[in-house]
Amino acid sequence: ADICFTSSTVPKMIVDISTQSRVISYGACLTQMSLFVLFGCTDNVLLTVMAYDRFVAICYPLHYAVIMNPRLCVFLLLLSVFLSLLNSLVHYLTTLQVTCFKDVEIASFFCDPSQLLDLSCSDTLIKNIVPCVLGTLFGFFPMSGIIFSYYKIVFAILKIPSSGGRYKAFSTCGSHLSVVCLFYGTGIGTYFGSIASYSPRKGMVASLMYTVV
């Protein structure tokens, strides 16, 4: 998912830098946007699944093999892909409804769905409501799941008597927690930052962090 997510934006960016051309066709832009949403959402949901996995491993270690059985793992994986496909399809169909653009320049190095909808000069209800609903479903709920999982994990770790045991338990979450902070931190800064303080340059730097780094 990470490789595909990065590959949806980076190759085009490298070509643009090497050719000094920043042009992309409408069809290619829609394709890039759909792939970006698909794999970005897959990353998003899988991070939530991984948080649940850590929660079970630390809070219910003796039942881990029973709860996180192969059947559940495959189900969670397929569910992640299905939800991501649904999110990508809704973004694609919403963008197709846009028939009038007030500008043809996107203030980013890829076809960002939110900025693409901002270029619309019609259907202000669609371009405001759809991102809000999708952001809640595929942003707020997964993030809430991660926060709840780590809330339970922290309390479970604090009950471990030895400091060595606490460190060993929490160290298994270190890499996941780092990715979550980087992914969500820059993502929230990009999409939910104050409009008054937003600048295209800061937005591109934040986008570069969660799409490439």
C-alpha cells in the first residue's frame, strides 16, 4: 500500500522536475487522484487495524492467537481495500460532476482531491459537503480507533510492575506510533489547518511529508 501510494505521485513529480513542465491532462489527473485516494485510504485504515492488533497483543496477550486468527486478518484486509475502493469511487464520481473550473492551476505537486474540488465554480454544496462527510468517515473514525487503542494500551502498560517490562511492551508500538504521528500530523495540518494561516508552500511541504517521507 505504501509503495503504491508513493508511486501515484512521485514518478509524475520527478518527470515534472526533469522536464520543467507542470502540465497534466484531465484524464491523467483523475486517474492520479483516484489512485492517491485509494492507496492513501488503504494506508489510513490499515494503520487503524495495526493499532487494534497492538491493542490485542498488549491487553490480551494470552488470547492474541485466538482473536487475531488468519480469518480475521484476511477479513480486515479485504474490508480495508473495499472501504478504500468505495472512498476512491465517491471522489471520482464527485469530481466528474464538476463541469466548470474557475482556474486550471492546482497549488500542489499532484492532483489533490480537495484542491481539485476547490477549483469548481459550481455546486458549492457538493464540494463542501462531500469532503466533510468522507473526512469524517475515513479520517475521524479511524483516528478515534487509534486513539482509543493507545488509551487502553497505555493503561495496560502502566499496570506492568517492572520498568523493563513496560519498555518492552511499549517498544513494540514505537514504529507504528511514529508513522501514525507523521501521517496524521501532516495530513491534519494540510486538510484541517486554518484557512487564514494556510499558504500553498506550507501545504506542499506538509503534503510531501505524508505522501513521500
